[in-house]
Amino acid sequence: MLVIPAIDLMDGKCVRLLRGETESKVVYSDDPVGVAKKWESLGAEYLHLVDLDGAVSGKIANLRYVQDIFQAVSIPAQFGGGVRGMDQISAVLQAGVERVVLGTRACEKSFLADALSWFDDRIAVGIDARNGIVAVEGWTRQTDLRAVDFARQVEQMGVKTIIFTDILVDGTLQGPNLTSIEALTKAVRVNIIASGGVRSLDDIRELRAFEEDGVTGVIVGKALYEGTIDLSQAIRLGKGQ
């Protein structure tokens, strides 16, 4: 199971939010490139990059910092936040990103179908849920879609990777919502990357129990920045070492 450090970008800075609420912003670094290099030096094999400005505005705002990151590190990454058009997908991939995470527009079947036809497994779907219901537009708008039903829908369309975030635990350091993750693993047979709430190595151990059911990765954010998890240890644990 991959342990994937998160780099959330806002105004070119590396930040963390509580449950996606922008007023809770804490700036951890004004040097996202330095942060990416640090995670790489500690053994990270993959990065999770998020444009928080773009997620809310619907327009990518921090792509140049993503480009700077890829000039400095050699590990791959996935990117999400504000990707709402085919041209934006192309621009992100050209910046060096391996996989684009679609959230808001993934709810539109025709757009998702087109994206998959053009970019195939370089497209992942981000399912961000509050009380089991999908939220979009930087988590500011609640839909009427159940996360499990949406996961089944995108699986049928050919999506191979889902990044699942439980909004109510994201940034809380309260531990992941294992119940919702288990429900997702029972509903679909795609690669699932779990996100939200991870606080300790024990959480990594608990998530590894779902590896055979499709949980191939876990995104760790605030726990790394607050020092409650040592990245090198977490990576080894994710590999079963």
C-alpha cells in the first residue's frame, strides 16, 4: 500500500485545512518545492497535489508551482482541484503530472466518458463525501449522490482509481472513517486511495487490512506537517516491513 504525502496549494503556499473550510487555513510552508523535495528524500514514491484555490473557483490557479515541483523531484504525482475542462486536463498532464483527479465534473457522465476516452487510466475520480453524500466545488456544494452509488457508476464507466475522502474527518487527526472505506471496498473492485483523518501509524496498519479488498494507497497530510507520523516509518509499514 502506497503512503502518499499531500501537498495542498493555496496562493502558492503549502497549507492544510480543517474539513475543507478555507477559514481554518494553516500555512506550513511558502516553499512547496522544498516540501516536495523533503517528502521525496524521506522515501515518498508518489505525491498528491491539490489546487485548493482552483477547487473552489473552478479555474486552476497554482499550476506553475506544480511545474516547479516536477523540475525539482523525480517521483510521479496526481493532481486535482479546478480541473473542469479537457484543455485543463491536457495542461496538467503536460506539466508532468501522471494522473489527473476529477471531482466536480466527474459527476457529469458525458464529460467523464470523454475524459476517459482520451486519457484512459491517467484519469482518476475523487469522491469527497460528507455523511456518505458526495460534495463538489471545493466541498462547498452538496449533491444528492450517495458516494457508494457514484463509485459504482464510475467503475462501470471504466474508472480504475478512486480517491475517497471523508470530509468530516479530513484535517482532524481523528483517524480515518474505516466504516465508509469498508463500504466502498464492498461496492466496487477498483483501486481505492483513502484520504482523510490519518493521524498515526496505527491508522496505516488498520488501512492495510483493506489492501486485499482494493485499498492500494493512503494519502497523509496534516499528520506529516504536525509530526504525528514519521513518513519513512509509514512508508515501510505500508509495504509490510
